[in-house]
Amino acid sequence: MPQGQPTVVPQDGLTTRQRRNRPLVMVHTGVGKGKSTAAFGMALRAWNQGWPVGVFQFVKSAKWKVGEENALKALGATGQGGPVTWHKMGEGWSWIQRPTAEGEPSHEEKAREGWEQVKRDLAAETYEFYVLDEFAYLLHWGWVDTAEVIEVLRNRPGRQHVVITGRNAPAELCDFADLVTDMSKVKHPMDAGQKGQRGIEW
Amino acid sequence: MPQGQPTVVPQDGLTTRQRRNRPLVMVHTGVGKGKSTAAFGMALRAWNQGWPVGVFQFVKSAKWKVGEENALKALGATGQGGPVTWHKMGEGWSWIQRPTAEGEPSHEEKAREGWEQVKRDLAAETYEFYVLDEFAYLLHWGWVDTAEVIEVLRNRPGRQHVVITGRNAPAELCDFADLVTDMSKVKHPMDAGQKGQRGIEW
């Protein structure tokens, strides 16, 4: 709990309040559980502040995270907090109308289309809180250029918080980010032969 | 994502389905961010399954986690998923009626009252998903006996999942738990003199 006093006060010409309210880039990485789950948990706070929340789910299958998706959409629909928009790569991005004759794009092409939309939304300040779920994988694989992502994030206008999840987040991204948490696996039921279950894993 | 095959198939006499559906005890510990946040993120999945969710917030101040609290209560109120019950030690537990003449109980006494209620709820199978937020601290401090907690959890009836968060979770609890994740701090804005902010930290 961050009641503490910072041990360093930077010479950045900002007041404590200005510094406190700077928008953040956050990275949840590591091989343990909870990277995406904590990002969706953060989205609850953003929702409660009335911030528009945009989720970009950079995963192949649409099967996972249906619990979080249903919950965040239901919250958005209450009208008590911020609106929630959920984009899924697994079902083809909603903003893309594909002619039926065209072949299915590769996972890599879809990932790039997702990032292009994130860039457009950041430029337009569409959301105040972004979850780029599993996005770190794409950077690790080289499908999206890490240097470009850092440049876009560095120059994003206004007050937009961004959380990026996924294993193997590149060191350059972690160096750039304001907050980096590494989730380490200590023990998982799979180690004892127990497979993932409804309500717990999705 | 747990699509994988377990490398070990235990000789426990259970089918894969029976083993998969065993209720879990999960621990989120370590000094990094995301321990509670991931637990509340998991509660979204539980809610989506229609499971009654019980949150026991074992922290002194009621100021924190108001975002998660408002969000989960709003979800519970939609009636689309499971009901959500939120208990806060910081405001005095809701089930306790104190005569005004009585002195304010100590933090330690309140913590024990919280654990006694958890025991009653586990015995009554009140919830299917429990978040015992910051409970690990109480075990670490010896305010609640770890061996007793393990015994109660081991013998809990029915199908009740329990997530325990907090730094310094005792080794015996981690040995007993089905899933343990350690959240490590790699970098935090406080290190650069930036204090916690609304919508991000609470």
C-alpha cells in the first residue's frame, strides 16, 4: 500500500501532485499466474474512476478470459463507472471487415492490425486505461517492433494509462515502463497433475 | 494458459475430471504489486460462474481497494452472476454489534474475529470463492495460527476455493496450498519519486 514517502524526489520541475498524476506504463511479466488477472483487476479501479477502458486481447483463442470479459462488459453496461470496450484478436478484430474471398490473415498479421488500432486510439485518446493483454509475446517474437512501441507510448498525448501483459517482456520495454512486476510460479496445480478448471482459469 | 498436459499423473484414484474440479487453495505473496489485484481479478471469473463470492479484507484502513469493492459490489448487484459479499475489518466487521461503552478492539482482536467468521462460513459453505485479502500478514505476525488455518482449509467441506494474499506467507501455508505465485517488484513508480494515484492504486 503506497502510503509511504518516496525515498527519491526527482528534480523534474513537477509538483508532487503533478508527478503523482502522470499516466503510467505498466508491465506484468514472468512465468507465473496473475499477469492478466492483475491487469483486469486494475481495470476495476479505472472503471470506478469513470475512465473509459479499452481491452485489446492479443491471443489466438477467444475461449480464454471469458469470465473477465463478461464481468468487465457487465460493469461497463451498468453506467455507474466508465464504459468498457473489449477487442479480441481471436474472433478477428471488430473494426476489420474482411471480404469472404480473402484468405484468413496470419496470427502475425492480426497482431499488427491490433497494434495499428492501439496507435490510432492512443492518438485519438479514445480510452484512459488500456489493457494490452499478452502483447509482450508479440514484442518478444519480433512481430511488433519494441522500439516503435516505446516511441508511441512515450509520445502518447493526454492522460492514458497502459498495462502490457505477457511472458518475456523485452528488457527495453521494462526499462522504459514506470512499473514492472514479475509474476513467478512457486507452485501450480498442474505440477500435481491437476488441469485448469472453470471459474479459476477462465 | 493451461491447455497443456500435466507431466505428472498422480495415483490418487481420481479421474481427470474429478481431479480438475477439486477446490483450490491459492496464495499470492511477495513484495511486488498485483497480489490482491489478481485475487480480485479471479473473483470476476468466479462471479461469471455464478458462484457466491465472499471477500474478507484484513486491512486496517478501509480507504484502499475502493475501486475493486465498488466494482465487485456492482457486479453482484447485476444479478447476472454470483452474489458478492464484502467484509471489511477497517470499518469493524459487519457481523459485530459493539456496545458503545466497549473500547475499540485491537487490530489483532479484529483480525481474529475475521478468521472466526471465515471458519463459520467455510463450515456453512456460505461462498464458493473466498478472497482473504492481506490475511498472510496475520499468519506471519502470529495473530492467527497457521497450523489451525491449514487444518481448517484441509477439512473444509464441499467445493470452496480460497485465495489468500499478503507478503510473507508462511512456508507451511505455501507447502499446503495448491497454487502459489510470488509477485516480485522489478520497478515501481515510487522508486522514481512518484506516489500512488487514484484509479491506479485504489
